[in-house]
Amino acid sequence: MERSGRELVEPVLKGDRSGFEVLYERYAPLIRAICRDATGNLSDAQDLAQEAFLRSYQRLHDLRKPDRFGY
């Protein structure tokens, strides 16, 4: 069974980064596709997606509803 956003986010907030790796693997293809549609360029899309994940990691503590990560 797939772990929920809350099950992945809460350990990250306590210092266990492995949950964020799962979130990245789960959502990276979608985020890259959205960025590719927006930029029309694969290289720019990859850079933009990486930046989006970096910012989401840095701001994870601001997330009000961890179970809604990705929605």
C-alpha cells in the first residue's frame, strides 16, 4: 500500500530525509512534465523542477495539511 503524504512528510520534519526521497520519486515525473509544458525545453524544465522540489523541501515545515502534499 502506498504511504500517504502525512506518513512521508512527518518523518522528514523530524530529520529523516528518506520520506522526501519517496515524495520526489512519486511526483518528479509530473512536475517535470508540467515544467516542460511551461518552458518547451527539457533542460529548463529539469532545472525548474529541481528548484520546485528544493523550495518545497525548505518550506515543508509551513505545510498545514501534510496529507495533502502533492494535491
